[in-house]
Amino acid sequence: MFETWLEFYAHCSDALLEGVVQPLLFALHLGGWVEDAYAVCDGLILGVVQLLIMVAFFTPLERLWPVEKVQDRAEVFVDVIYTLIHRLGLFRLIFFLIFNWPIDYLWGHLRVLGVATLQLDDWVPGANEHPILGFLFYLVVFDFVGYWLHRAQHQWNWWWSLHALHHSQRNMTYWSDSRNHLLDDAIMGLLGVILAQCFGMPPSQFVVLIAITQISQSLQHANVRLSLGPWMERMWVSPRFHRYHHSIGGGHEFEQGVLGGHNFGVLLPWWDICFGTANFENRFDPTGIRDQVEQNVQYGSGFWSQQALGLKRLGDALRKGLAPEPKARAQKG
């Protein structure tokens, strides 16, 4: 089954490349880009499949069991723009054009020096005969790394200044997963590609892992009153579990005014359980950021204003971090 889906996916990408993209590139005298364009076709096919799944399955869920009535549909529409940018391959294309050459150069140089990738699936007995075993192992490893990267996004001031945009949505829906600052996405994307190279994950499996992660995260953000029950809730991140991560205060603070939060797991809540950040209370709190609600701090109402304010917050955080500590006043004798 796993290999069949990969073959179908590859067939669709080939058809798009040979039937549309390749003739277009030759017509524009850009034939040298044909091989690289395959990655763009991969992203487009993957995105279309995801969008179909989201609209067909998640829309009915939100209508049947909503947590709350959406108050600002214009804000949700901005989230739709983010989703289309990411799922239809525009962000991936820009990322590819900027980072593909440096990454290839880096790994080529490392291989010349004799540095090899880890090939983590070699650690799993039977993974060569049954690729699904190696894939599941990679899923767990990447989720563990993802947990700690997510915690860093919440605890490092400069990174939170970007990631806060994702938490500023007061009307969370399944479109909200892609609501991120583009620089934040670029950082996470670059780290993901580097780790996949370091761990030796096959590109085809990496594509499937990204697809599963994105679809699951879209469901996690859905405006749906859905829990997986006391047992499954501890096996896979549910909409209820993740909604608490977006709750005002508790989701992004360890205590009032202290960055942190709860429920950082990307796919698996295991790491939150292991490291004491899990909250399994059956509650569906309002979403947002404390200063947004209590101090009317603005995070932007449109795509460009959100991106600009994110950069401004980043600049403020960096200036604050680089500022010298105030000297203690000398005590008079």
C-alpha cells in the first residue's frame, strides 16, 4: 500500500512535469531548469491533494461540531491565503530557489571530506525489507526534534517574536496551520531539510512525512469540539490537545509573563508527557495571546501587515537582547 501511493504520487508529478511544466520551460528557453522543476511539481500535487482532503473532510466537521462561532471571517480569509501559498508550492518554490544551491554545495563539500549521513533506518531491524518500519522510525525521530524546536520557538524571545503570529489568530480554523511568518517558515524548513540529509531519510519518505504532518496539523487547528478519548489522546495530538496550546495564557506561558506553554507535540503527545508540558484537561478555551487581549497589542489584520509587524517585533527582540545589562548603582557607604 505504501509503495502504491508513492508510485501514484510520482506518476502525477511526472504527468504535470512532462505535460505542462517542461514544455513551458522550453518555450521560455529555460530547459536547464527541467530537472529542478520536478521538486516544484511534487509540491503542487501534494498541495492539491491536501486541499481536497481539508475541504472535503474538515469543513463538515467544523460545521457539525464547532467550538465557537467564527466572528471575523476576513481574518480567516487571510489564513486561506497563507494556506494556498504553502500548499500550492509558492513558498516551496521560493525556498528551493534560495536554499537549494547552498544545501547541495554544503553536502557535496562534506562528502568530499568523507562526512557521511547517519542512515538512521539502518538501526531498525528489517527496515530495508519493509520501508514502512524505517518510515515510522523517522516519524518518531523527527517528531522528537520537532517538539524541542517548537519549545524553542516559544522560549527564545527572538523566535517567539516571529512565531507569535501563528498564535495571534482569535478565530482558529483548519486554515490556521499555515498562518506563520515567512521567515519563521524558512528557518523551520531549512532545519527540516538539513536534518533529513543528516539522518539519511529517503526523499520520497520525507515528502510523505511532510504530507502526513501537514494534514494532521490542519485537523489539530480545526474549529471542532473533538477529543480522541483518554487513551488515543495520549497516542496522537488531537484538536482538543492542540487547542489548549493556542489558549490565551496557558498555551504560550509557563506562568504569566514567562514564555513557554504546554502541548508542544507536533504529531505525538509523548514528549509533552515525558517532559512535563502536557495538559489533557477536557477544555476548549478561547485562542490568542495575552497581550493581544489584555493590552490590545496588534499583530496585523492582513498578510503584509502581519509580516511587517513580525519583522518589527524581531528587530525589537534582537535590540533588547543585544542591549547591555544596566549597571547596579554603587551603594553609598
